[in-house]
Amino acid sequence: MRFHILTLFPSFFDSPFQSSILGRAVTNGLVDIRLYDIRDYTLDRHRTADDYLFGGGSGMLMKVEPLARSIEAVRENVAQESSVEASQRAPVILLSPQGRVFSQAIAEELAVQEDIVLICGHYEGVDQRVREHLATDEISLGDFVVTGGEAAAVVMVDAVSRLQAGVVGDPQSVALDSHSSGLLQHPQYTRPRSFQGWDVPDVLLSGNHADVERWRRQQSLLRTLQRRPDLLARATLSKDDVKFLAEHGYSGLDGTER
């Protein structure tokens, strides 16, 4: 999988993409992350990538020409390495607080792509023509604003990359992550068995795998009910799940509590 990140600040990504699991994935060739400095595609000697707003207003807006040229450069690279068809299939995602909210489901949707283009917005945002004619999607991390799309790009690259084969050592751990199953993950423990009087639940030490799995499922349901009851309306629940939830105050499939 190849990520093509269009940014005004390439150095922002130096540390995140060289560390931990993601760094190993890059080193091992499982993920290819390419940075494009938007200023390299400007049209003047001052490398101007932003300008004042027509009609007045505060702040500066990212210009359409450098972004159009950088996206075209990405498509040309993909066409040369794969095919023209692949270059046209690659989604061009504008990272913006106005986009659809990023989720595990969107990460899984993107994980099947060969190439993904990420536009990191900055300042007051981008010229509207980028949204209308260049971007194929807009994605937000949530209902808040950060200084630029670079932080969002790191999160998305990490979330999508870990779904690629071989990136995470144990594929089952990915399947059991919070949100992957539609529920929050159950509590987990490691040694020591007891610390300052805080003990590991006996069931996890019992060696009875059926009891352990039942406990984990129930704890996952309970944690989701207490922290994110809205997720239950979309989760796949068995009759036993619904019965257990009802015993703990769940009133139905509308994500509410009694």
C-alpha cells in the first residue's frame, strides 16, 4: 500500500513514520509513505502556496494551482509504477473538519486501496475548487479543529496501515481491537497477579477457555454500554448478549439505558 501525503510541512512526519510498528512496516516494505512538499509545485519564485480570501476575511487560504499540480504528479507516479487505471482509482482525501468523521469502518474501507492521496489542509483551509474538482472525499478526525491536516494524516496512515497483512504481528489482535468488532475491547491484564491489593480476576487464571471467552464478551458488552452505548445499536448481538445487557440496564437496540 502506498500513501501519498501532500503537505506544506514534510518534516512534521519525520518521527511518526520512523517509530514503532509503523516504522517497521515502512522498513519491511509493507507500507510505502511518500511526502510531497506542496511548495515544490508552486508557480512563482517565492513558492507561494496560500493567498488572501476573495471578498475579504481573516487568514490565508491554500491555493488551488499547487494542489492541482501536486495531485497530478502523484497520478503520474502511480501510472508509471502501476497503471493509468490505478492512478485514476486512487482516492484523493482532503483532511478537513468539514468531512465525514473517521472511524474503524472507514479505515477498513481504505485498507483495500493500492494508493491513497491525503491532502493536509492548513491556515483557513483550501480554495473551494479543491473540494469541488480535485478531492474525491473529505474526512475529519472529529468535531474539533487542529492547526493542520498533518496530525490527521498520521492517525489515518497508522489506522489503515495496521490492517495490512504482516504489519501487526498477531492478526487476531487486530480483529479483537476496540471498534473492529463493533464493541469496545474488554479489560486486559498481565503480571503480576496482584499489585497493591489490585488483583487479576480469578476467571482469567482459571485455565477454562470457555469461561474466559464468556467473561471477555460480557466485559466488552458492559464497557460499551457504560462508555459508548451508541455503538450497541450497530453491533451484532446474540440473544445471550441482549439478555446480559438487559440485566445491566440496556433497554433495547436504540443505544439507550434504562
